[in-house]
Amino acid sequence: MENIIDMFGIPILEHDGFEDPFDDGTQYRVKRWFLNDLNKYTDKWVVIGFDGTLKIFEENGDELFNGSLLDSSDFVKKLKGKIG
């Protein structure tokens, strides 16, 4: 079974099956990104907020990225394709 996470019908990532829910989002271990500009963060830990926030961490907890899905040009392009 594939563990694919999407937002607004846009596939974002496939995770390894680990899901850790928080009050404002869920943490996953990324196996594969469906957003090309985030491929460099494969095998990292990610927290996706219910509001679209995106935080990416190393195994040791060092933060690599703190922003939103709208910071991904690939996500924005796919979202525009769905809207317009």
C-alpha cells in the first residue's frame, strides 16, 4: 500500500508509513517527493501543517526548511493548473 499525502488533490509526498499527528499537523518520513523542487529533501522528516505550513528536518532534528507548500514553485504550478 502506498502512503501518499496530498493537498487539494495534488500529490505531495510518499512516506514510509510512519505518521505522528501533532495539534497543528502531521510528521512523516519522506520516501519520495512528487514536487520536483523538494527532491533534495528525500529521506528527511517533514511536518505538514493543516494550514499548508511545511517544516523539514534532518534525522538529528536540525531544521532545514521552515515555510509553506506555496514556497514550492512546483506545487504552485500544479495548483494553478487545478484552479485555472
